[in-house]
Amino acid sequence: MPTTPDPAPDIASFSFEEALAELERIVRGLESGQQRLEDAIAAYERGAALKRHCDARLAEAESRVQAIVAGAGGALSLKDAP
């Protein structure tokens, strides 16, 4: 019976950059074709979770940026909610 690897760090605690770096590592591993099928499936599942995390972080950042608008005289303020 194969041993189960140590659980990976919790994705929710990753910054966008950390998640993206791990996702890139997973993609390189999958592209190499050197993984056993079961390991490749687990890596793919983790990659999908990392992608969702990155998407959420990007959406959050986009929302924050869109909330900032230039006011009179160049002062920055938050846009009123609709």
C-alpha cells in the first residue's frame, strides 16, 4: 500500500503569488508526464483548487481597485456603492 504524502499547506492562507508559484510547479510536473496516474490526478485536483483561489484573489483585487476613483484635485476616494 503506498504511503500518503504529508498534507499540503492550506491554500486559503496562500497569497496570490504563493498560490500561483505552486500552480506553476504543478503544471510543470503534469507536463513532464513523469507522475503516476494517481499522483497526476491529485496534482490536477490541487491545481484546480489553486486556480480557484487565484481567481478569487484577483476578483477581490479588481473590486478594490474599481472602488478607488480620483476625486477633485487628484484626491482619491472610495466610489459609493450602487
